[in-house]
Amino acid sequence: MCQIHIIYTSVRPKFQNFDYLSYQVTLVHPSEAVTELRRVNIEEPDRIYFKSQFRSSLLTRTTTCNVCLRPTQPVCNYTDLRTGEPWFCYKPANMSCDTRITNYNGGYKASLTTMEKLFQSRVNMKVSIPASGPSCVTVLPKQKGQSEVSSSSVESEPSGYYYQGVWRALGGTTVHQFNTSSAITQCLKGKLVHMYGDSTMRQWFEYLNAALPDLKEFNLHSPKSIGPLPALDYANNIFVRYRTHGPPLRTVSVPSLELHYIANELDNVVGGSNTVVVFGIWAHFDNFPIGFYIRRLMSIRSAVVRLLSRAPGTVVVIRTGNPKPYTILGAFVNSDWYTFQRLKALKAIFKGLNVHLVDAWEMVLAHHLPHLMHPQPPIIKNMINVFLSYICPPKGG
């Protein structure tokens, strides 16, 4: 698996009819490593495990939980009745399944592979492949009468590029620059913004909370990583709320009553032209077989269809996953190969719906800053500009 990192340079003033394109190719994994990643995802789906605490009177017990559990003892079935999303915990001895009070990350299984040599940083995992010749390409303008070059694979078509630090989207979307708090406020004025997902989605909530001085967050004494986190700009009638997605969650202890599935949340949104829904759900699913992720996306898709049917004016935006750094242990949890497979599934599942995509994969990949699970502020700013441009399209865009 290779990533192509494309960086556009500045146009030289005296050459207005062409640009230069430099490129970088990164080997993420050799094919043998991908085979091992695929094997582990099938044979060790519980390599990250979770815990729940049960309490009844003075008795407290802790058991292991997961999407699926090996049949070694009785289990409590917490499958969601509305979405059918599975979740199980081993039943604590002499206690009812109704006494569960918390959920949290239990840990990681070690020694998942004997093929460590396939996962060596700076050797064969996320390592740059130098060019054997020139590493720049001259980009010439289209000549009159020249036919377009089309690609047979949608996956090979970039969603945009950076020029002078600003993301330029391809495919007809015009990205407006919301460089001031007043510009963002004007766009969101009178809007209800519902945000759902993981911590990469919470970054957006935190960005807006910091960028808008009149947006005040309410303290509901909810865990920061979970929510709900509501914020209100009373003068401009702006309401923004973040809540995490349902299990699996590799996070701090969460009250079991706060485990909400995105599909169920969407079914409680009235919707309309004053409503924006945005979600990002990917990082906590990489270590499971892709079928589990597809099931989750299908339940969300059904809820999006219901939302758009009752309120067609609702703006729905999806944030994709993005590349990140990792060691050998991280490769078996959040490898870019896992993330990319789920990115393809997400695009296929929501294709044809009236939803908008913020392609975080491309926006992180194409930037000169290092890949991080939580992208740095310049990249987040560009993501927010794309997001706001869907809500408030520029005139003529």
C-alpha cells in the first residue's frame, strides 16, 4: 500500500501559464504486512477489550465486554433494540445484567504477530520512497481542443489540493474562507448544529467554541470525551452540541446510560433548513472486521434517509478518517490500511444521498504537516472552511 503526498508550490510571478507539482510516495505497508493485518482482524477481533462495572447494593464487580465474546461463560446481551447494534458483557456472578453502570477501555492484547519484521518504523512502515529521477512535474494548462483525461477509478481522483496553505476542492465545490469570528457567526446564525462521533469530531466542536467568543459552553458535568457538550450563542441564536458515538469506545469510564448510537440520535432530530448534522465515525472501528463497521454505517444511513425524508432542507455532513502515525502495536489497531478500507466503504454506502463529505483523508495526506490522529490547527481550519461552505455556499459557488 502506498500513499502519494502531493504538494502544490507557489506560482512564479513571471510564469502565469503553468505551475509546478512536487510529489512524494510513501510505503505504508508491504503486501505481506497487509496479509497479516487482514488475518489479525479476522482471527483476533477482540484484541482490544472493554470493561464494565456492575453494582448492586454494596457489591461491585467488573467484567469484560465487546462486540463479540468467546463462549467461555454466560453473557449479558446489550444489543440495541432500535438499531440492532451488538454489544455484550460477561455476566457477573450472582448479579443481574441490569446493574451495569459504566463502560471503559480494558486494554490491548499483546503478541498478536510473529512477523514483527514486516512492521518496522523507518524501514518498511510509513517510509518515504525517494524518486529515482526528478521529483517535480510541470503542470501545463489545457490546450484548446484537448480532450479530458478520465479515470476509471473514483478512488484515484483527489478531492482537492492545497495552494498557499488553502484547500481548493475539486469536483465543483467552492470553498469559502471563514477567517474571522464574525464570518463564522454570520454563517451559523440561527442554526442548530448537531455533532456526533469520536474525538476527531470533537476537535471541530472545540474549534468553533474557541473561534466564536459569544458561543458559551454549558457545563453539564459530562465527561469531555463523551458529552453531551452543548454551547449556545444566545444573541445570534446559534446552538452547537457534541456527543460521542456508541460503543466501541476506547476512552475513559462512561456511564452506561450515556452510550448513545448515532442512528438513534438522528431519529430524535426534527431537522429543517436551520439544522446541520455532522458526524465522523471511524477511529474506534479499525481493529474490528469491516463487516461490523459496514453494519454501523448502514444503520446510520437508514437514519439519514429518514431525516432527509421528513426534513429535506437539513444539511448533513460526514467527516472521513485520516492518516496517522503508529508503531507496530498501533498498526494492529489503527493502521492506515484499515482506515482506508473503511473510507472506501463509507463513500460507497453514502453515495447517491444528499450528504456532503469533508475528505479528511485527502486533507491530511496532502498537507506538509505530519500525519496525526488529531490533525493540527491549520488542517482543522481548512476542514471547518469546507464544512461551513456546505452550510453557506459562496455566491456563485
